[in-house]
Amino acid sequence: MGSGQMPVGRRELAKQAKRERIMTAARELFAEHGVGGVTTQQIADRADVAIGTLYRYASTKAELLIMVQNEKFAAAIDDGLAAADAIDDPGVLEPVVALIRPVIECVREHTENGRTYLNELVFGDPVEPYRHAGLALAGRLEDGITGLLTHDDRIKTAEAATLARVITAIIHLSTTATMYLHRSDEAVVADIRDQIHATLAPHHRAA
């Protein structure tokens, strides 16, 4: 007993508490100033941890952003899947739009942070744990779109996954391109809806 070592349970609780403080600090500062206006030292200070401690949880500011945005992205996908399930429409276009709407709003909630997040997922190291988790979420979104597209008997099952990748590429470009930043969320959703409709139209004509 007299070893002076903290029991494993308490040690893990302390680590979890520090992680939550770091996450909260990063979430607040990124929301207030954008990822470009925040330093890791500022996050450490607000979380009341040493900078070395912060780096044990995330080694770069980009990883901190991904940690924060992953939580938002996951919640947006959950909301979108629930919204798609609630759509009473024989077609697939409106359910797909219902699924992606919360994702679009999530990415555009703070445009600098959303753009940086998506670009980090696409161009960053895919084996880094937080990016890996973010890419898994992107895969979950694609799978959700694929599942909705397979409800249309005019779209072959083998083609649905390819179309889902096309749709996610449309989302990425339409939510991150500088020329579209001035648009409202509704305008972006409407434009993406039109692009999805045009993407699916050849399959409908062929059928």
C-alpha cells in the first residue's frame, strides 16, 4: 500500500479530466478566434495544463482541431441519419439531402475551422489516430448515402457506393471553395441538391 502510486482508476479519471479540459478549451478558443487565431499555448493556458501535458494528448494544433471537429461531425451524421429516416418520400434525393444537411451546417458553422478540418482529413497522415477516426466518420457518411441510394431500384447496387463518393466530393468542394463562402447554408444546400439531382439523372434516364 505505501508505494505512493495513484491507483489505476484514479489515474485514468485524472487523465480523462485533463483531456476534457483540453477539449473544452480548444472548442471554445477555436469557436471564438478560428484555428488560425489560436496557439497551442493559449489552449494549454485555458485548460490549466502544461504545454507538455497538452502535447501528450495532441501533438499539433491541427490534431486538436480534428479532435474537436470529430465530435461535431459525428453528431451531425447522427442527426442526418435520423432526419433521412423520417423522410416519407419514395425517391432518394430528399432523404440524401436530409442526411447531408446537418453535415453541411456543421462544416460551415465556422468556415475556417470546417475548411481546415476537411483539408486535414484529406491531405493529412491517414494513420494518425484522430485523422483515422475522422476518416472513419467520413466513411460512415458515405455508407449512409450508399444505403439510401440502394433504395432506388434504378441505381445498381455496385454503382451506389461510387455515386456516394461523388456526392461527398460535391459536399467537400461546395463547403470549402473560397468562391462559395459568402453563400448562406440554405443556398449551399440548394446548390448541392441540384448537383446531386444532376448526378442521379443519367441513371434515371437509362432506367
